[in-house]
Amino acid sequence: YYGAMFISYILTGWFSLFFAMFFHWILDWGLFSTFALLILILGIFFVWIFRFSRSVWISVNVKYNPNVLSDKGNKA
């Protein structure tokens, strides 16, 4: 979970940066309304971001072996 925390932090940081730039500079929203919407969206998608970050971290550290189940079945 420690590595997933860093991945989640990086994803959330970049998303927040581009989200705020887009809504504040391009759509010309106020700063308060931009951050209010950002906090609402991040609050809704917190669980998805957390699970996605764990999936990315697991895929970096654990190599997939499709034959592991068939190998165990033959040995038993």
C-alpha cells in the first residue's frame, strides 16, 4: 500500500493541476467554484483512484504467470 500511496498522490496531483488550469483559465470560472468542484469530484472518485493506484502498483511489482494454476493442478 505504501507504493500505491505515491501513485495515488501523483495521479491526484496532476489531475488537480490540469483540472484547475482548465476550469480557471480556459472556462474562466472563479477560483472558489473551481476548487469546490475539484474537491467534489475527488471526493466521489476517491475509492476508484485508490483501487486504480493499487492495481498499478501491484502490476509493477508482481509478474503475471498464466500457468501458475495449471502447474499447481498437475502437482497435486
